Amino acid sequence: MHSIPVPAARIPQLEQLNAVPGTRVVFYDPTGSHYGMPTYPVWKWAPKHLKTRRQLTALGLRPGGQAPVAQILWRKGGRVAYLYDITRALPKRKPTGKQLDALDKATRARRTKRSAS
């Protein structure tokens, strides 16, 4: 699936820092021209409507097939967290009774000791 482009969310404080000669905020690319998608240095600078998978899960949502629309980079670019648009997220699915029974059966099978033959 192709992601729908998100309008660049510029952060005035980071723009001011980048405007000072000799300084540059690492991993700040709201247009996606350098990293391929909008990139923010830490989670608190990302727009409020963009959430990670874990944040979506905490809200009872899932990405619903959408591709990440932005990212957060940190630790010299060694760590990445992909961000999804909350307005396009779907509610989490509820498991059926048969799925819950199968999980229960698998859990019981894993917990029982198998005799060595």
C-alpha cells in the first residue's frame, strides 16, 4: 500500500535552532526530502495526530493496513519508530470464540510436561 503524503508539520522552535549559523537539529526533516518521509528527532516533536503502534494499541486502535507516514530517529539513526495517522487507524479486532479456544488449547499443550520416550 502506498502512503498518502502528509503535509509538512514544521516546528517553530526547531526551525529557529536550524536558522542559527553553525547549528543543526539532527533528524529533523518535516518535508521528508532527506530521509524519504517526514522525520522528527524525538517523540514530543512529532505532530499529535501521529502515533506509534504501541500508542495506537493503548488507544484500542491498529494501523489498519496503512503504511507509516512519518518516523522518529534517535541514537545516531540506529533506532527508528514509525508513526501512523490516527485519523486512518481502525479499531482493534476482537478474537472469535474459536480463536480463544485454540489459544487456550495451545497454552495448555505448552505447559504440560512431555514424558521422555
